[in-house]
Amino acid sequence: MARGFFVTFEGLDGSGKSTQLRKLAQWLTAQGKQVTATRQPGGTRIGDRIRELLLDSRTENLAARTELGLMFSDRAQCIAEVIRPALERGEVVLCDRYTDSTEAYQGGGRQLGSEIVLELHRALCENLWPDLTILLLPDFERSLERARNRNARNVHNGRDENRFEQEDERFYRRVYDKYREIAAREPGRVVMIESDAGIEEVHRRVVEAVKARIGH
Ligand code: TYD
């Protein structure tokens, strides 16, 4: 099977993932690569409906396991409809969040543990793992501050995707710690960019990590 290259971006809310994903997509396109960019939750029509349910702060009483199941329902759809076909066409797929988010937020944040997440990944995601994961993790205080600022902006924009941003500091601490645990466990796949180096410097490091793996 012809196979492309699969890159995911991870980090806390407001970590600059989406900006870095866009910049990498531009860089890859300039190198003549075919790029498919997507995000989770969302990225498909069904996924967008699931996303609304998950992120709308009016969603009440969502049990942690329901949340977990919805994240994987969204992902299974995105793999079937977007990721797998693009990889089979030999493209580079960039995905804003993937199963590491579920391990960090539902496994860590919601305290469901890693095992159930990894089991569901095996069962529902054809055990498809990225070739490379960029984890953007500035220090914890800075990450929290950014997430809060973004939360305030979302309110001003009239958007209502703040269900996760309303979580308290202890929740985000558990998410943060779980991300670090994943990075330590999988150093071959996960490249953690810890410093708060500014957009251009982080982009340079992201490109370096990609080049090292796709051989430019
Ligand atoms: P999004 O608006 O995509 O935020 P960000 O710009 O921070 O990526 O919102 C996604 C939210 O959903 C984010 O708070 C993390 C959460 N999430 C999970 O809890 N588990 C998951 O598996 C995924 C993909 C996202």
C-alpha cells in the first residue's frame, strides 16, 4: 500500500498548535508535497456535529465515558473519511489533535487512565499512529494563561466552544502531566517543543523534525 506521512499536533488549549500546523502546511506545499489538513474533534460533517456537542458549554451532564466515546467516534469517522484515504494517496496528513489528546484530557484530565484510551484506539482506529507528533508544551503557568486569554476572546467573538476551557487548574495540570508522560514513553514519535521560543523559532524546529523524518 502506498503510504504518505502522518503528522499530529498536540498541546494545551492556546498552545499555538493551529498556527504551527498552518505554517507547516505552507512549507510542505512549497516543497511540492500534497497536504491534507484536518482537526479533531471535527474535520468531517459528522465530526462537526460531534464537535458541537462536545465543546458547547451548554452541553450539561456529559459523563466522562460518553465524552471518551464521542472523541473516538469522531476520530473513527475522520480516519475513514479523511486520514486513511489521504495516506493511501501518498499525501502528508496534518491533524490538529489526535489520540494523545484523548489520553491527556480524558485519560489524564478526567482521570479515566491511559489503558482504556489505548484499548479503544486499537479497537476503533485500526491502531493507526502518526509518524510524528509535535507536542507544543510551554511551561504550565504560561499555557494556562494563554488558555484563559483565548477563553475570554471566544466569548467576545460570540463563539461558544468553551466547555473545556471552563475546567479548573487541577484538570489542566493533569492534562499537562499526562502529555509529558506520553512524550517520555514515546520519544521516537513525539517531539516535544518545550520552550516558548516565538512563532518563527518554533516553526524552524517543527520543520527540522519533519525534514529528519521525510528526508529532504
Ligand atoms: P479546539 O477548539 O480544537 O481547541 P484547541 O485550539 O485548543 O485545539 O478544542 C478542542 C478541545 O477538545 C480541547 O479543549 C481539547 C479537547 N479534546 C479532548 O478533550 N479530547 C480529545 O480527544 C480531543 C481531540 C480534544
